Amino acid sequence: MNLAKQSTAKTFLVGPVLDADGVAKTDEVVASIKVTKNGSVGAVDAEDTLTHNHTGHYVFVSDGGDFDTVGEVEFSLNSGTNAMAPVKFQVVPANVYDSVMGTDVLDVSLTQVNGAAQTATLDTIKAETVLIVADTGELQTNQGAWATATSVTVSDKTGFSLASTGADLILKSSTFVQAIAAAINELATYGLTALNTLLVTTGIKAASVPALVQADVRAAVGMASANLDTQLAALPTATEVIDEFETQSQADPTGFHVNVKEVNGTAQTASDLGADKKYFGVDLSGGNTYLKQL
């Protein structure tokens, strides 16, 4: 389909116009041409002309009134049994036609961005752009050529802050919480592993703990027999110790000496009792028990 500029005069070729026998007609008149605008059929403008050129083809000159409506325009023949193939045009605004067919620039109006209607005026956009340029210039001055640098050093936190909503989003993020929980769960395992490796490397701990050997354990604690109950049962009872003490003291009362360390809770020295009175004997003769100086 051909393009036509809205409300602009146009000259184009129509035809061939043929009679019922298929013979080219050379005497067709402009009144036989009909113009259809977006489905509405009507007569062409009175100013239009139709001139035969060759073998049934005619030059049609329109003054522009036929193209006053944007959309589809069709020129067809209405002449008894004669026939002609219709000629169609797509009428577009002048700016669109000149942009496509000429060197003009297509005019556009930004009404939506990503589906959202825009209400900002060009002046507002310009003002915002000036602010952005100013901020960018300040960054360049403070941080050097940040656009091409591999890193930027921020030494002044003035003007920078983390919104509470942003912090909440980070802390409430399921991914963040799961990562922290996983790290805590693994901390004990990795910590113990690292500690165990350090102890083994430094020789503080053996790489493996040897199995206990009964004979080695008995030797370490000074036991001759493997049965601890037997060893404990061989020890004298309290009654046996007392009976033996009484037996020995009665047999030789002077053979038992007592080194007096305290008297009524007071520590004693040789000077307290006299150098020659430090030791006393226990006399159990005659059924009595008493101390006597030795």
C-alpha cells in the first residue's frame, strides 16, 4: 500500500481501464472515478482531473481534498461494464509522511513509561535533569573519575543513611535469615574441627586416642590384682583397727606416743609445753586411758 500525505495534492497513475471485451479504453472521464475513505464511498473532488496516458492508463491529479482524512483511501472505477483495478493509499499526517519519505524528524509525545501514564512536563524533566547533572558533577569532584574507576572510596558518611524500611527488608529477608542460621549451625562443627587440627599439629593432642589396657591401668594406680573389690575387701575395717590399737596399747602402754599439735583448738609448740614435755604416752592400764609425760 502506498503512503499519502494528509490534505496534500497528489498525482498518480490508474488503470488500465478495459471494456467488457478487455480492450483498453482511452476516453474515460474523471466523473467515473469514485473515492472511498475508510469504507465511505463518494465522488472525487471537482478539481480532480483524469488524462489518458497510454494503453488504458490514466494520470489522475488530486488537489488534496481526496486525502483530507487519515486512514485508508481507495480510488475505483464506476463506468458500466468497464473495469479498472482499484488504487489504494494509506493517508498519514504530514509529519509522519515527511519523516518516513523525507528528512523530517518524527514528533512524539511521551505519555507512558512502562505502562504508567506520565504527567511531567518538559520543564519539569529539564529541571530534574539539571539536578542530576549537578549531583553527578559533585560526585566527580569528590571521588575523582568514578565513571571509569574500578573502585570508589567513601570517606564521609554525611548525607548517606540506610532507611529503616530498607534495614527491615534485609533483616526480615528469609534468605538472609536462613544464611545466618546455617552459618551459626556450622560454626560449632568447623570450630571444633579447626581446634582439633591445631591440637594435633602442635602435639598437645594425639591424632587418635589409644584403647585402654587393663594391665596398664592397674600399673598406673598401683594395683596388683585386676579385681578392685578384692583389694578393697583386704583392707582392715574400722573395728579391726580399733581392736588392734587396744590390743597393742594394753600390751605395751608406753609404746604409743602422741605428738600434741593442739590443745583446746590452740596450736602448740615445744616452748608451750617445755622442750622436755612435748611428748606424752597413752596409759590404758587398769582399764583407764590417760596421757602421761614420757
